[in-house]
Amino acid sequence: MNKKERRKYPSLRSFTWSEDPEKSEGQLLVENTVQEWYDAKHATSSIFEIEFINSLDIKQCPFCESNDFTKYGHKKDGTQRYICKECGKRFTALTNTIFDSKKIPISEWIEYLLHLFEFHSINSTAYDNRNSPTTGKYWLIKTFEVLKGISRNKIGVGVACNETKSIFIVTGTSKPSRKSTKETYSQHIARGSVLVHDDEHSHSILIEELELESIVYPTAETKELSDKDNPLYPVNNLHLLLKQFIRNHGAYDREHLQDWLNLFWFIMNEPKDKYDKVLKFIEMAVLSPKKVRYRDAMSSKHSK
């Protein structure tokens, strides 16, 4: 059966037994259940979502980056519109973001992000959120775009942390060298601070150039210690969690390794509360001019 011959089925939304108000209990059960199905599969933006979108502090036109714009009425759902006095184009707070031209409300992302931040696989995350696997992959690429900031196409991972933050950076080499160590960490360590490490030879470049105080715990001395007694446990634990994260996403490829590390970094750093983290991501996304088109995202180059 080709496209022209396909049978058109009536929408669940239009289903009703009759206009007669006197319906049987069975008819009411079926009719109300079908309506619940439709509402669940075709959610609309809530008043809280519209209020959230309209509360965003728009700084510039997403087309020409001019800050000379003004309010220009509302869309049917209540979303505030703006018009740029410089280029004349109209826009909303979501224009040219990952939520641009959205067919489903932003709130649908909340469950997806919660599962993603809990180390669920992409397939299970999409299934739990009642999305197709391709939608799960498309949303993952959108997530990568929001968190993007470091170059790709390298190998090796640098990990470091202090009491509150951590970093995960593709280093450019599988074996640490003075050059790669300097490029990886020097912009993230304050001059004159304390470096606690395992006496890796390449760390010397950081100690020399940043005038660091060096506290060394050789691996030979720490490998037999319990976690609570091991001074290098915080960074060792990050390595273990990163390995678990990568195992749960076995379909990743090296070309996009930094994207995965960016996501893992976001999961492991502040805010610690997962709901605060979801809100932080959504705020980053709507305030970031990173529109991702489905056709471009799901091309063979990006959907591996």
C-alpha cells in the first residue's frame, strides 16, 4: 500500500460514542480512557511553562544580536513575542534554541533529563519517556550542543577535582606527556595552589610553571589502602563512575567522546540535587542560541 492508498484513521481526539448525554457506564469508561490516551500522547504547554518562558530575560535578537527590540504581542498559547527594530524579524524566547519549533512542551524533557542524569541508557531513557529511540538520540544530540565547549576528535581523558568541582577533558594523547598535561590542566589550576597527585612524571610541568605545592602519594603506597584512607580516592572514584557511565552508553564512539565527557561533567558537578540540575540545564538551553535541526542531527555523520 503506497502513501496515496493508506487508510486514514480518525483522531483519538475526535472519538465519541454520540452526542447523547445519556451514555452507559461502559461507553463513558471507553470514551474517557481514549481521551486520557490522547492527552498523554499530545501534551500541551502548561500555564507554568508559558510563565517560565515569558519570565526569561532576553538580552538580544537571536537573528542579528541587536539589543534594540520590543514586545510584539503573544502567540495563541500565551507565549510572549518580540520584534527586532534592527532587522525587523519576530521571535520568542525559544527562537534559535534547541526548543525552537517545538512540537511537544519543554516539560516533556524533565523526565528524559532525570533519567539521563541517573546513568540510564539512551534507549531505556527514551522508552521510559514514551519516545521513539530516534527521538532519544535526537534529544541527546541537542543535549550535547547545549554542553558543548571543548574540541573533538582526540583520545585520552584527563580527570581532576577539588572539594566542590571536577573536570573531564579529552587530552589529545593516550599517554600523558608534559605538553599534553600542561594543555589539559593549566587553565584549570590556580597559581600557587596545592597539587595532590600520584607522582606522574608529566605533572612536573604544572608544579614548575604554576609554582604549585606538591603533595605526592605514589600508587605503590596507596593501592592497598581502603577508600576512606586513600587520599587519592576522590579522583579514583571519578574514574570508576566515568567507566560505569561509558559502559551504560556502549554505543558511544571516540569522535564524540568529548560530548559524553561534557555530559558526565555536568552530571557530576553542582548543583547536586537532580531537580536543580534539570532546571539549570533547561535555563542554559533556552538562553543558548543553538538550534538543532532534525535532518542535520540525524544524518549518518551525527547519529552513530
